[in-house]
Amino acid sequence: MKFLAITLIVHAPHPVTGVRTSTAERFREVLDNALLAEELGFDGFGVGERHERPFISSSPPVVLSHIAALTKRIRLFTAVTTLSLLDPVRAYEDYATLDHLSGGRLELIIGKGNGTAQRELFDVSPEDQWERNAESYEVFRRIWRQDKVTAGTRFRPPLTDAEVWPRPLQQPVRVWHGSATSRESVELAARYGDPLFSANVTNSIEPYAELIRHYRERWEHHGHDPAAIAVGAGTAGMYVARTSQEAIAAYRPVFEGNLAFQKQLGLEPVFPTVEDFVERSSALIGSPQQIIDKVHRYHDQFGHTVLHLHADAGGLTESRHRDSLELFQSEVAPVLRRDIPDPPFAWGPVLAGPPATGESAP
């Protein structure tokens, strides 16, 4: 099993103290957490993309390029790239450049994105957001594989023998499809034989498990080898301590602060108490053995081989956050790496050969 540390770069008041850091300090935290993730042996570090408050993750290529310059080994993920809002040509240029600068460490998780404010900012309607996502991905995919691209498009000017530079380093970059509960992302991933990354954050396990089962069905429907499936899954939070009592006691103020923030936003909480949150959500809060057991329970339903954890302290003290990550890496990760297989592909740059000029997208 592989492990990612991911941040959406939320810039909100601290859930316990109520203090909000400056924007510059918040970005510095992201960089420090990326360095910590590489130091502790995580396999990847991901940065989200949102274009509305309370997030400041509107430019993941810039953030990841800075992280690429500070790190040497860790793979760099987007979580997610909102292709429904972006011009796929411009997105390709940014990410191909980042891929070269990072030495082929880039992987993308794409999705349509959430949020009314960011949709309105880019003048994208709810009715065409899924079609935009599919069209943008198809164009992006072809640009990565073809030296010249001709494509009739609805949501951007058509392309005729278009050349887009720089040409890629990874051939091609791996693209995961991020999904919460919508079948559109699943269908797109299954059609192209791409890996799926389940959000697995907001709800209990059932809707995510159902969608992953549907993905596996559609994967086989499109003629792909079942052995080649790769699924990743998120977590709603993490704090690993020596005992469950210690873990819940430390996490309770964080949970209650986040609960109050949700209520301020007018959101109805799915998990009303920290005990319910620990029991029914994907959060990994408890002793090392409890964390191992819970990941196994989810793996029984998902068959996932990649797991993402929160890169941010998220209300914990910095020392507790680091202690939790160290304990995860020393006592949890080795067991899960032994028990659960890796994805069915090499965890490294995709440099099999030159781009296939003239290749058509399926």
C-alpha cells in the first residue's frame, strides 16, 4: 500500500484557538508539511484546487513547483485538478512544465470540483459542468500523447493541428479520477482505463463502496483487465496515539471546533459527536492497532491500494501532529504495506517511450 499526505490549503480560523494565520504563514505551513512528508517516508504529497473561501489552493501548479524544488523523491499529486473550470491547453502547459521541473514526479487527480462560488467565478453552469470535465480531459489526454492535435470542442476554440509546448517528460502522466458519489467520474475513469480515487471523507462507507463496485463493473464492461485496477481512498482525519483514550481526548477539541464551523456555514453535520465520527467515518483516530484494523475494514470494501492522510495539523498542536505521523509511519504503515498490495504499476516516472504521434483517444 502507498500513502499520500494531502492538503486542500484551508485558510480558516484555528478550530480550537480561533486565530487565523496570515496567508504567507499558511503557505509556509504547506511547504513545511511537504518536507515533513518526504522526511517521514510518505510516497506522495498532494495539493487541492479550489477557487473559493476558505481555501487558498487556487494555483496548485505553482505550489507544487515550489515543493518540487525543495524535495527529491516524493511524488507530487493534485487533489483535485478541476478540469471542468480550466482550459485543457493551458492546464497541459502548466503541468507538463511542472513535470519536467520535478523530474517526472507528477501525478494528477482530476475532477469536476465542488462549490457554487468557484463555478460562478468561471461562468460554468451546473448543467454543463460534467460535459466540460469530460471534454477537457479528452483534449488534455490527447495533447499529452500527440505532437499535433485536431479536436472539435464545445467549450473552448477548436484545435487544428495544434502544437502545445513543452512536449511531455512522462509519456504519459498518470491521471486518477477523483470521485465522491457521482457516477460520471467513475464512467470516465473506467472508459479510459484510468485509476479511481474515492474522496471517502464526508459520509460513512456505504456510498463510496457502492461507487467503487460500479467502477469495477464498468471497468470490465469497457474490456480492461480487472487485475490492472487501482483504487485510492481518502480519510476524514487522523490522529494516532498510544491508546484510543488518549487519541479521542486530544482530537475532541478539534472535532468540536470543526463542528461549530460547519454550523456557522449552515451545514448539517453527518457525524454529531466525536465518538460517532471515530466509529462511522473514515477518520483514523485511535491506537496503531485500531488504525490498522480500520484500514483493513475499508480495504475489504474498496480493495484500495493507495490511502491519503491529512498533511495539515488541522487544529492539533504541531508536536502532536508530528508525533501522530511518526507513529503512523513507524507502527501502522509497515503493517499495511505488508498486508495490502501496491497499485499494479511502478511508482515512478512513466518513461516507456516517445509520444505516439497521431494516436487517437478511445
